[in-house]
Amino acid sequence: MRKTILLFGASGAIGSSIADVFLSRNWNVVGVTRNVDSAHTKGVSWIAADPLANEGSSDVYDEHAPYHAVCWAQGGNVNDSVYDVDLDAHLQLYQANCVYILSSLKLLLQRNLLAKPARLCVISSIWQEIARQNKLSYSMTKSALRGLVLSAAADLAADGHLVNAILPGALDTPMTRKNLTAEQINKLAGATQFNRLPQLEDVSRLAMFLCSEENTGITGQFIAADLGFSRVRIL
């Protein structure tokens, strides 16, 4: 029997990479995005949905259930600090990064759409654990995911579900190279003796493990996929 993963944010860079890995392992991949586009990953069964929209249908995820795994790879990002934070934008980011996950997970549980046991994976960020300049709202909303994952891991253990988070570092993607200067990229790459940025596949292969039957007892964990960036210093 082929297993099925429900993948939120499947059309993004990380989500697309995760979809590719699961498809290569013969999983059914059900991708959730606000708008389905013909350019999206082939082989994925697409659902157009927005968990934050009140008018959404409650049975939107029923067709492809039960889900053996669920992964949330959606989210937003802003640059701000305590000096210039826009409180409305801050709350919108909390909705996108935290409430989105809480709302969709609650619906899946209410409609009994998860296999028992299921494996759940949240894509967070190393910036939930460490700080950098001008990332106030992003760091705060990602830090809030720590409480969500730990609470869910505790509560959902009664049904055998495993819940974990992956914390990517600055990944080597076109978006990273667009948003950072060459000097910044070189500084990030040189922060470890790998002298390179982590890859999308570092995240997607870790998600594959955490969501597979190979994971039999890891839950409530926050695993960085950053080549050690957040844990080592070059002196």
C-alpha cells in the first residue's frame, strides 16, 4: 500500500524539494497551495486551499485521506526590528507561520484524517533558536513553533503520532542569492569548514526520514539542517 503525505506549501522551494523526494520513494504526495498552477510539480495531487480563510470547505482534505505523514513547509518572512516593527504585519506573519499550522492540524484531527500512527513535520528555521539583526517578527513567529511542536508531541502521543520540526539554515537557493550580497553569502559559507551553504536536499531528505517508518521514536525534536552553522564557531 502506497503511503500518502499531505504537504502544505508544496509549491515553494522547500516544499517542491520535499515533494520530489517523496515521489521518488513511491509516496502519494498531496500538495496544498492557495492557487494551483500548471507549472507546479508533476505527479502531485493538488488541493487549492487556505487554512486561514474562514470560507474554506471543511472536507477539502477528505478525498486523499488517510494521511500517513503531514508536513508544513509554508510560511512568510519579513525584515524588521524593535525600532520599526509594523504590528499589523507582525500579526499577519504570526497567522502565516503559526496559526496556519494550528488551524489545519485541528481540522485534520477533527475529521479523523490521520493514519494511526502518523508522522508530522514542521519546517521552522534556525532563527527560532538564535537571533540575527532585523529578524524580529520572523524569529518570534518561528520561536512560537517550538511551543506548538512540543505541545502537539505531548498531546498526540496518545494516538501514537510523532511530531518534529526541521530547522533549515540559509539554504543555497536562487532566493537566497537574490536577497543576500555575495559578501553575506561568503560569510555564511565560511562560518563552518564545509565552506558552502546547506542544500534543499538536506532538508527534504531529513523530512523523508522523520515522516517514514524508519522513524520509530523521535518526537518533540528540533533538528537543524544547517551544516552546524548554529552550533559551531570558527576561531
